[in-house]
Amino acid sequence: MSPSATGSDATLGGARFGDRLFKAALTLTALAVPVLLGFLVFELWAGSREAIGEFGLGFLTSSEWDPVEGRFGALPLIFGTVVSSALALLIAVPLSLGVAIFLTEFAPMRIRGPVSFLIELLAAIPSVVYGLWGIFVMIPFLRATVFPFLKDTLGFLPFFQGPIYGPGMLSAAIILAIMVMPYIMSVSREVLLAVPNTQREAALALGATRWEALTGAVLPYARSGIIGAVILGLGRALGETMAVTMVIGNRHEIAASLFAPGYTMAAAIANEFAEAVENIHLSALSYVALTLFVVTVLINAAARLLIWRVAQGGGGKSA
Amino acid sequence: MTATLPGRTAMPHASSLKPTLAARGAPATRGPGGEPVVEAREFRFSYGPTEVLKGISLGVARNAVTAIIGPSGCGKSTFLRAINRMHELLPDVRHGGDLLLDGQSIYAPGRDLVDLRRRIGMVFQRPNPFPKSIFDNVAYGPTVNRLALKRDLPELVERCLRQAALWDEVKDRLHEPGTGLSGGQQQRLCIARALANSPEVLLMDEPCSALDPIATQKVEELIFALKEHYTIAIVTHNMQQAARVSDFTGFFDSGELIEFGDTDQLFTAPAHERTEAYITGRFG
Ligand SMILES: Nc1ncnc2c1ncn2[C@@H]1O[C@H](COP(=O)(O)OP(=O)(O)OP(=O)(O)O)[C@@H](O)[C@H]1O
Ligand SMILES: [Mg+2]
């Protein structure tokens, strides 16, 4: 080989080698994810083996939680997790969608940027700060105003009966709603911004009002992306630990009243892990973690399926 | 005003189809073709500080096709979109002068935009069907404007799709998404959708720019057939297309209307040398 040929060959070979190295590195990283996941599930399962052997699937339907007697059941925790997250979404979705729609479609240009920046800033606040704020500001306020009002007006419903403690399911749902709002808001805002202006123009040019253009053209186009935003919020709500445990009341109970204290899976694990001395208690907490994992995966899978169905049904592009 | 008046006496190329202009004595601001449906009077438009339209005066004649040609960026789309106030979504735009529809100002305060846009349909440069079924796309206008009863919709949709020369291709798949059609079919779907509102005026902004020659020919035939019932204003970059489909042509350059007149006349004996340079491709 002549020196000049060697030079160019080396460059080419170098590039090819670099490519291969890069590809190998990426493949390894990609493989690490399922491996880690498998490892995680295995660890959870190994940790909960004792509790699984002791309580079986009855663990999921029992409401007993007695570390002294060594009897454990996770139903109140599952109930608390699902109900607080669902309620949080019920509050947060309309609000954040409304804000996102206002900011992309109706707000004056010069306030759009600053307002969305402020809302996104909310996502950066550590959850323990939310928890403290919940204890010192939100709960006293709710206990003095909103809760009595709900009790007076909707007190005929079982959800708004009984004593008002302050910390409880509704307080947790409200703080969760505040925490997931920035996520849902900013993702739906991105999704709405990604709706091509030609879609709005198409509707307006056909004589639609701004509102009709929104409901008839913009939202259908953004539909699957918005569902994605909601799922992101749901994921956050299901796993949120710190703020929830600070305001939910932490009692292993299922109550119809939303004023009553409750507990969630994540909160129980975080609270009791340090105090658990008995092996069976630790194992039960591990079992709770496994359950939380499975519940989260199931809910996410169902949500993906929903997005997929919606996208199939002539919806717009997914975000 | 910079528009050159169209020749009013000698019209050697005017076909018998076209309305005669001679001896009508229309005022100078009017274009050819008698009482205009849409009329621009010294219309100006700016995006922020840049004035894009610098006093346009022309009339769009009833039941005729008026073509607007001119180099890229000269303000053709801006003008067309101003006619149904499509600029309203943009911040910081201003206009001056006036645009009239049937003699009434389009920009009058309190003008009902929904009614205006129902009467002035628009087909955009890029096909923009909704991600809905073909049927729902066409039915959208009549539904939001409450023009038709639900039970009359199938008939209306069929009629519009036939008018847009699309019916035979989609009649078995009306409930599939309109976004699944080919580009040319999508554009004809958008035309059908605009027709469903029974507009008086149809604005078309380069409706064939995304289409292949066969689809282009279909759309051109369609435009020719439509002018019996509609008044059409079309922006096009294609000289042959302007010559083929239009009765009147306006040549825009840098936000000014350089020349406006009978299509045959403008293409064979342009009065202005810039027009001639543009249509013969010697434009610099
Ligand atoms: N939304 C906007 N904001 C600011 N300037 C704009 C906007 N839209 C168009 N312009 C400017 O206005 C001028 C005219 O634009 P317009 O789209 O009307 O041109 P056109 O004649 O339709 O060109 P083309 O043939 O390329 O479509 C251009 O210089 C363009 O840069
Ligand atoms: Mg244009």
C-alpha cells in the first residue's frame, strides 16, 4: 500500500470502527433497560417471597395491617393509591387542559410565554416542599373553607360526610392535582402547538367560530397527544410519595368519606420501611412494592392501548 | 395607483364566453367584468412594520375566474387571505383601504366573520383535510353553519364530491379518514368541503401546487366547470394554468398591482413591460 492510500484507508477504517463502537455502545445501553427491569422485578419478588407464601393473593383483598400480630393486607393501600390518583386527575385534567387551550388559542401573545414558563416552574419544586406547603397552608385553608362548604352542599353524598380532620384523601388528591398539573399542562400545550395552523384555518375558513375550530378541528387532531399527557400525569400521581404521605393521614383504612384519612402504597413503603423490624413486615412492604409496580404497569398498558385505539380511529398524529 | 387599466376598446382575444367590457364605463378602480363581487379599494396590508400590499384596487367579477400571478413573495397569498380575514390569527397585522363583498366592507366593525367566511370559501395551497372521515370532512361546513338537516347531509355530501370530481374514487370509502387519500384526492376533498357551504366566492391559493399533472388537469377542469355557479379567485405560479382557466388576470409585483385585465389580452399583449418580462420568463 502506498502511504497516501494508507492514509485514506485509515480514515475510512477509523470511521467504520467508530460507527461499530458507537452501535455496540448503544445496543448495550438499550439492552441494559430490560435487564435492569428484570432484575428489579426479581428483587421485588425475592423480597416479597415470604409474604407471598404467607398471604398469597389474599394479601390484595385483605384490609388488615397489624405488624404486631404479623397480619398484612394491602387493599386499603391499593384503594388509596387508585382513588387519590383518579381524583387528582379529575381535578387536574380539566384545569390543565383549560390552561393549555387558553395559552395556545386565546391568550394575548405577550402573556403566553411568561405564564407557561411559570407553570412549568411548578414542576421543578421538590415534593417535600409541596408537602410542607400542604400541611401549613393548604390544609388549614381547606379545613376552614372548602371542606365545610362541600359538607354543607354535598353532604348528602357519602363522600362528603363524617368529621373533617384536614389531612385525608381529598387533601392528598388536591395536592397531587397541583403537582401533576404542570406536566399535563405543558405536554398538552406542546401538543396543541404542534397542531398545524392549516387545521385551524381550514375550520375557520369554513365558517367555524374560534370555539368550533377548537372542538371540531384542533382537539380531535391533538387527541392522542393529550391522552399521552394525561397518562404522564397519572404516572406521576401513582408514584408520588413524599407530599402524599405528609397530607393523606396515613391510616390503613378504606373510608367512603374523602375527608377521612387514607394511605397509599408508595407512602406506606416510605413510612414503614425504616421502622419495620420483623422479617414478615419487611416482606409485606416488598409485596406492596411489587403490587405498586404491577398496578402501574397495568394502568400504563391500558392507557397505551387507549392511545393506540384512539389513533387508529382516525385521530391525528401521536405526540 | 399603479394598476394599468385593462384595454377597454380592443379585445382581439376575448372569447365569446367572457363578459364584454366595452362601453360599460366602469370606474377606474373596478376591474373588468362588470359589478364585482369582491372589490379591493386601495387595499393595504402590513405584517408588523413591513407593508406587503401597497394599495391594491381590483374587482373580482361574478361567475368568472380571476387569476392572480406574480413572483414569489409579492403578496398574492396575503391578498387572497385578506379577503376572508384569515389573518385574524396573527398578531400585529394592519390593513388600510377597503375590501368589499357585494358592496359591503369586509372589514366593517362588527362584521359577522362566520357569515363572511361561509360566503367566501377558501382552498389552501396545501391540502388540509381534517383527520375525520371523508364524509365528515365535507359535512363539516354545513354542520357548523347549520345549513342542512342531518338527514339531508348524505345527499349534499354526494353532490359536492361529484362536483369536485372525487365521488367515483371515494364513494365506497366515505367513512375512512380523509387524511388517507392521495395528495390530489385530498385537494379535491378540500374543494368539495369548501363547496358544501355553497359559498358565493371561492378563493384558491395555488390549489395545484402539490399535485401531479393528472390531478392538476382534473382540478382545472373542475374550476372551469365551477365558474358557472361560483365566483373564483385563484393564485397560481403556473402561467399556462392562469391562461387556461381564468377570464381575468392580475399581475402583482412587490405588493403592487402592475396590470389587471382580460386574460387573453394580458398574456398576448401586456401593456406593461414588467408584466411582459414576467410572463415570458425574463423576470429578474
Ligand atoms: N405571517 C407573516 N408574517 C410576516 N411576514 C409575512 C407573513 N406572511 C407573509 N409575509 C411576508 O409577506 C410577503 C408576501 O407574502 P405572501 O405569502 O403574500 O407572498 P406570495 O405572493 O403568496 O408568495 P408565494 O408565491 O411564494 O406564495 C412576503 O415578503 C412574506 O415574507
Ligand atoms: Mg403564496
